[in-house]
Amino acid sequence: MNSITRHGKPVARLEAAEPALRPVSPTELQALTAAMPEQPEPAADMVRRMRDEDRY
């Protein structure tokens, strides 16, 4: 563990990143996404609608 100091006082700490949980299997991912229902409207339209409805 390394520390970054400013004026001799520690202001940040550098630590190693935690390893990934496990690799994702393309077959498992495909099976998961195939089981999901199709969205009734495209994501771009949904985001645009949400932005327009909640503006101000």
C-alpha cells in the first residue's frame, strides 16, 4: 500500500485492485439474454421520453 502526501500528511492511499470474480461464459451469457423479454420500445426512445417528461 502506498500513500500520497501533501505537505507531509497523507491525502490518498493506493491499493491493488481486487481480481475479477470469474470469467463470463459466452454460452451462459447468451442463455441469460435469450430468456429476457424484449423491450416494447427502443432504449434511445425510452431515455429521450424520460428526459422530456422530467425536464424542469
